[in-house]
Amino acid sequence: MNNKGFSYFEHPSDIGIECQGNTLQELLVHAAMALYGLMIDVVLLQEKESCKIEINAVDAEDLFSQWIGELIFHAHAHHLFFIRFEFQTLSETCITATAFGQKSDDSVRMQSEVKGITYHNYSVTKSNTTWQAHFIIDV
């Protein structure tokens, strides 16, 4: 794991991501940056727009996969990528957050397309001190 809280791993046809955080919030933010790192040059993004994100799930694994799905949806449907999140509500089954970022444009172009998260070798776990996620992105 690198100092950014995530790393990529080899997969025959897709891209694997492992991420961790000291809190669920940190895990979700690291997962977002790992995902966007595949799609766009994150360092070029600015906080030009905001968007409300609301997710209700049955458990932490469902919440995490919906989070990734929501980020991919905004990237495809609105060309919108986020660099900061303010969580108003966060539990293992609920997220209410405001996301800040910008749309891709001439200064920030999408580099590769991500289709979605797969459930092959998918896990979200919590130990006493760390949240971890292991997932594969369909590219």
C-alpha cells in the first residue's frame, strides 16, 4: 500500500485496487482517488462544482460498491470528477455527502473509461484499526 492509501494490482483483463483507511470515511476517499487515478489526472482537478450524494445500503460492502457506482455514474453521465467530500452522514449503511470537483474539459480530459466495479474477489473489511477494500474495476 502506498502513502496515498491505495495501490493497484494486476488482473488479466481488468484493474484491481486495494485501499485502506483508518476510518470508513478515509477508505471511501482513498477509493475515490484510486478510481479517478485510472480515469483522469486528478492533480489538475479544481473545486468548481458541487453535488449531493445520498446512498442507503444493507451493509458496508453494499455501501462501498454503491459509492464506487455513484462516482462512475457522475463521471459518465455528467463528466464530473470529485476531489473533496464533506460527509454530513456516514455509517456502514448510509452516506449523505457533498462532493466538490469539476467537469472534464479541455484542461482536464478523461484518460480512460471505467465501466464498473465487479464482484469477483470483492471484499470490504474492518479490523480494530483499519478499514480495507479489495475490488476489481472493469475497464
